[in-house]
Amino acid sequence: DLLVVFNSLVKKYSNIKLTIIGGAVSNSDKIYLANLLNKKSIFKEKTYIEITGIISDVTNKLRQCNYYIHPSYREGVPKSLLEAMSVGLVVLASNIRGAREIIINEKNGFLYKVKNKKELYNQMEKLIHLNQKEILKIRNNSLDTIKDYSESKYLERQLNGIIDSL
């Protein structure tokens, strides 16, 4: 989804770049990475996409970015989303379990309907047009969100939700 949407956006905004942090760990990862590299070839004129591979200093790489996009179809605790928020990035995530427990749409980040490329496109374009005041507000709210965040508190909230629903 992200590559399809990015391909559309780069036609309109030629100065944008997509950095994919990570690399292949398992055999299925290797197949997925090969597929990504194949799709990357659609951006022949310029290098719009960087795939870092496995790196040791993710925090430094995140600090080089303006936004973090988390287009997962399903997730447990999205630690990478929390890492991005901890360095003050404005985040955009699919509205899935895990992300929606962390993100309050348009307050500390943005959510879009999972598998909805049109909404992902619109939200990414919205990010591009944020002014500095809006970015600062969202970054500060993000940092406030994760101050007291811990995996045990997240699990406690999940368990309480399950208990409440019984």
C-alpha cells in the first residue's frame, strides 16, 4: 500500500523521499525484501526510496526523517511506532489494534483506515502540508503520550479492556 501511494505522491511532490528501515531476518523476509527491491525499480529517474537494511542505530536514522508511516495490517505492540514518537516524529499509522491504543487521531499523530490507499494518500498529503506550529503541537503531544508508556501498562490496559467486555 505504501509503495503504491508513494508512487502517486512522488509524481506530485518530486522532493519527497521514502526511507524503509530494516532488512531480512528470515527466509520470508528475504522474499519480501526482494519484492520491495523489485518495486523500488519503478522509481528509475531519481533515488526516491532508501532501504537501509538492518542497522544498529535506528534512533539516528529516525532523526533524519520528518514523518513516520506505519502501514501495518495487524500488530501487537507497535514498538517501532513508539520509537518514532520518542524522537518527536509526526506519525501516521493504520487504524489497527495497537496503533489506535497509542494514537489519538490529529492530536498525537494520524490514523487511516487499514488497506485504504486513498485515505493513506490523503493523510500523507496532509502531513506534507502541516505547518511548523501544527508539527510542534503534534510532536509535543507524542512525547507526552510516551512519557509514561511501558509494555506492562499497555498489557494492563488490554487486559482491563478484555475483563470489561466480559
